[in-house]
Amino acid sequence: MVFHPSAEPDVLHAALRDQFEAFLDEHRAALRGSLNGLTEEQARRSLVTSKTTLLGLVKHATFVEKVWFDEAITCRSRTEIGIPGSPDESFDLEDDDTIATVQRAHQQACEASREATAPLTLDDVLRGNRRGPLPLRWVYLHTLRELAQHCGHADILREQILGGTAQDG
């Protein structure tokens, strides 16, 4: 059985920002957890024509965190942050990428995202994104949408890898 912290009574009646953050954290953890119990080969296995692999999805999610909660807030360039120039490149796996290193990088990026947004309000405008100025509220919703989409991808890939059952990670 999957536990959903976002369905807990304290979250149901929490302020909107707390709800956003609970849902974001739940999806972040679910995506990161999609790698649990897999071998390195399974995590890298390519099952679709795109670059999408389970390990690549989590690596891409790290990129997403840094785009929306570093680049957009600090206005630093992707080069300064040390991330690829495009989302497509963020799926590329290096030889030294492992389940442990990719999960750790994602966890650290999520922690940095929470720290970066802590002093902000939902109405604060982030000026560093290529789309132009956006309120934090929109960024939270966009990131949640992207994480939910990638959690679905991960569920399907994991089910294919494990032979017909997604099994909780």
C-alpha cells in the first residue's frame, strides 16, 4: 500500500503553500523512490525510443529543480549552475551516474529548492526563467505537473522492468 502524506488531515486543512509543498515533496520522493530495489542495469534500461530511462528521469528531475528553483530565483545561467542547456540533454547518463549518486543529487537539489523558496511568498515573482517573470505559485503548479507526469512515466517503466507489476519502491 502506498502512503500519501498529502491526504493526511493536517495537510487537508493546511494553508495553500503548505499543501503545494506537501504534494511537491510527495512526488519528488515517489520519483526518486522509483529506483529503489533495481539493479544499475535495470535503472539504465531503455524501453522507449526517447532517452527516457528510470535513472534518466530522476536525473532530469534534478535538472528541473535547478531550473525552477535556482535559475528562476537567482537569475544565474545554466552554465553557472552546472546543468545542461536543454531539458533533452538532462536525460543523458554519464558512466559514473549510479542509482545512489542520482538519488543523492536529486535529494540535494530538492533540499536546495526548499531553502531557496523558504523566504518567498506564493505571489513573489521569479525573474530568472526564460519564459519571463512568473509568480512562485505558477512555478509550484508547473513543477507539480511535471513531477506527476514523470511519476507516471516511472510507474510504467518500472512495471515493464519488473515484468508486469510496479511494486512499491
